[in-house]
Amino acid sequence: MTKRLLQNVLLDLLEQNELAAISVTSLCAEADVHRSTFYKYYADPCDLLKEIEQDILGQIPTPPQILDRQNQDQLLLSTASFFDFVKQNEKTFRILFGKNTGNDVFHI
């Protein structure tokens, strides 16, 4: 629960600030969490962002492995499932693909 709270607060802060401008102190103040609790889970805000990225990447629905005419319907369902997932997690994707994270992995 504390980790989820910290993740949500970091995403909120990233809507307005670059990652480099977000301190552990400000993150903990916004989350109403003690610094020692933050350091129990993360080394710095960048570490927290990496966990958010890994969580979202791990949840992305995967398409079928074999693509042929017989499973076109399955591919279509998988594609729809992917876009539904993106829509449900719009805020997270918008922030991860934004300029404030300083992360080239999610930038196109």
C-alpha cells in the first residue's frame, strides 16, 4: 500500500516537474511518508520510476505468438486488449512517454 502511494505521488509530481527536480523530501512530504520508509523500498526517485515502468510493462497484454490466418481473430482481440489497457492506464503512459521522466526508453 505504501509503495502504491509513493508511485501515485511520483506520477502526480511528474505531471508538473522533471524527475531531476523531485527530491525524496518532497515526495515523502506529498505522500505523508517518512524518509526512512521511502529508503526501505527505494534508493531514489529514479529507482521508484523504474519500478513503475517495470510494473506497467509487465502488465501489457501480449499478442499471440503464431500469427496466421487462423488466429486473426485472436490477434484482433489482443490488439483491442492492448489499447484498452493503454486507455485504462492513460495517465501513467502519458507521464512515462512525457519529457519529465528523463528516460529515453519510453521516448519516441
